[in-house]
Amino acid sequence: MKSLVVKHKDGTFLFALIPGDRQISWPKLRNLVGVNKLSLPPADVAFDATGYERGTITPLGSTNAWPVYADATMAGRRISMGAGEHGYSAFVQADALTAALGAVVADISDPA
């Protein structure tokens, strides 16, 4: 699973959790969030927003508790996700993760 930090035009952020074999669907995510502009921030901005380097980003333990949006294709699966440091992963049940994070679970991805 990919954990992406996404920037709103108002300067706030959100996490998007996307399966590794899929890609974020910008139109779907913008529609769900109710905005017309979202973007992936530069690496330094993502670090400032989360406390994690790009490639290690996870909503778990982030320096800010940004809202989490998880792709619906993850439901009912055991997933691997970054654990906050290069070379480390955590295996979790997606349903337990999304419940613990209060994530919005919706169709926010497309096939890669």
C-alpha cells in the first residue's frame, strides 16, 4: 500500500492510502473531498507536514493527524504499509487500520 500525503489549496493536508498496484484518481479524490485542486507536495513540504521522508510516509505516528482517505479496494485485506523508515514495513488488517484512523473509505483509485 502507498501512503500519500496530499496538499489542499488551503494549505492543509490529507493522507490517501492506495494499493501499490493502483494509482490515485485525482478526479475521484477531489470530488470526494469537495475541492477543485489537490496536489502532491514537494518532499520537504511533505516532511514538514508529516515528520516522514517521502517513501516512508504513514498516517501512523505522523506529526499531524491529517484526515485519512483509503481506497475501497483495500477493504477486507491484509496489507503491507511503510513503517516510517526506509526498509521497514508493517502488516495490518486494512479494516482495523481504517477504523482506527477514522478513515473515509471510498473509490479513490484507478488501475495503474
